[in-house]
Amino acid sequence: MIDIIGLILFFMLLLRFLVVLVNFLSKPYLNPVLKISDNPKVSILIPVRNEETVLPVLLNDLIKSNYLNTEIIVCNDQSADNTEAILQQYELTMAGFSYFNNEPLHEGWVGKNFACHELAKRATGDYFLFLDADVRLSPDAISKAVSHIHDKRLGLLSVFPQQIMVSQGEWRVVPIMNWILLTFLPLVAVRIPWFSSLSAANGQFMMFQADAYRMNQWHQKVWNNNVEDILIARKMKQAGYRITVLTGNEDVFCRMYHSQSDAISGFARNMHHYFGGSRLWLLFYGFMVFFRLPFFALFAQWYFLGASLVLLISMKVMVSVVSRQNIMNNLKLHFSQLFAFANIVLRNLKIARTRSMEWKGRVYRAN
């Protein structure tokens, strides 16, 4: 019986290794720029709430963009800092730029979903690109995204940004996101029109085919859900739209959090949605993470222990390469990241128990 359990534990890890290998070999990056004859218009839509420190950086990146047929619309969502003054300055000097102050949040809506819904009402482009204010873009990023979504005839193109990490605390937590994504989901499978469970998206960078968005009003469909990106991706696959998820690869960047505590709090809000929305699967994964290697050692299954260590190191290296993260940092901090993950799970369970969570100064009912 012990041998069978060991074989099952090793086989589960081997399956995850194969997923990482597929992601490594498929190189899930934006294509080089392709020439598009009709030069479609892109509406760049940015919801902001108290983003005075990061918003000017993104807007300056957009000024440097080599894709010129754009309009940029910002929704100022009840900011209490200097955000509006910054927006007023850019409205005077930046071509194709406008902003509006959003009305108070409607009852039951999640703030970001409401802001994105209002942005889409004002957009006139052939594609809608929703960006978070803390995203950074290369000059080619929008051109590559338009080429990709046009060439592949997609309803949605989403990109997980390359993460900018400065402090040791960030390195202990932020890589967990790509580790889970790239070890559980072969990104090429997201393109398959069936199996809506094989869906993913990142709300920091989501480009929609505009007619499909106008017809479906995707953010309105998830109006009260605080994990709108994954849910929209699932709904689009269920409706028969083609979607693709890629990684940033030096075109799309983001510094999501500036400390370990902020990162843990942020990921705790929605970590279970990386496991199909099931906290049971989240707990099962957490149990496996801490149980597998000690089990092999306890029962002297040295072959499985050695092979598992080789697989884990290989997975770490490949995930780091695909994510454009420092390999040695991720190897050295592997166990720190495991304990940070355990902290995230505990915080997630607390949110489930209290049925409420706070984000951007607002309290929401937890999904």
C-alpha cells in the first residue's frame, strides 16, 4: 500500500512537470509585429483608484508606444489622492486622451468591474484593451498585441505581466502566481474551444474584440465578482469565443506589490480561483506540497525522493525562464515561497469564514 501511495504521489508530480515542459517548449509570448492593412483602432481603457504614484509611469509608456491609432480613456473611480490633478495635466498635453470621474459605486457591484463597464460604454475602438494602472509597456507591446489578436482571430487576448520584484519579501511571494499557473495549466490548452475549466486570464492586461464585448458586456456579466478575469475567460469559452493567455516576455511588466505582507494579502483574496474556485483543491494542493517529500523520506523511497527533487528543480528552472525571473532567486527561496503559500492559504480560509474582504478601501462580500 505504501508503494502505491508513493507511486501516485510521484505520478502527480510528473504530470505537473509535463505541464511545465509544454509551457516551456510552446514559448507563450506575443508574436513579432505583423503588418495589418486596416490599422484597427484600439481603445485603451484604464480604471484607476488612488493611483497617483504609478499612473504617470503607464501614461508615459503609452506616449512612447509605436502604435498610433488609439484612444486612451481613464475612469477616475472616486480617488481621494492626487490622481485627478494628474489626469487633468495629461488631458491638456496628451493627444487622444480623456478621463471622467465615475459616479458612486452601484450597490452590489465590485469597483473595478463597474469602472470597466463604464469605460467600455465610452470606447469607440475596434479592440478594447483594459490595463491596470501599475502596468508597464514596451513601445512594441500594443502593436504586438494587435497583431496577435488579429492574426489568431481571438475574442480575448490576456497577458500575465513579467513581474518586477525589488525586495526580498516580494521574491518570497510574487513568483507563487506563475508557479501555480505554469505547473497546472498548459497555456496552449486555453486556446481549445472546449473545456471552459481550462481557462485563465489576467485583469491587468485584457484585450477584447470590441464587437464581441459590446454584444456581451463582459464586465456587467461578472458585476459582483472580485475575480472577474478568470470568470470572464470561462464565460467567453462557454460562448464559443477563442481566447489566448500569454506571459509578458519583456513587453508587459508590472510591480504588483511592494512588500511581502501586501502580496500575501493580495493573493489571499483569490488564490482558490487558481484551483477552479475550490478551496478543497487548494487545501489538497497545500497538503501535497508539504507531504510528498517527507513521505518519500519516511518510508525510504529514495528513488522517488531523488527523482522528485530533480523534477522540482527542473520545474523551477523552466518556470523561471518562461516568467523571465531570476532562476537562482527562485531556487534559493523555494522553501520561503512554500511557507508564504501556507500563509496565503490560511488568509484565504479566514476570508471564506468571515465572508468579507477589503480592497482599495472598500469592503466586498467574498466569492
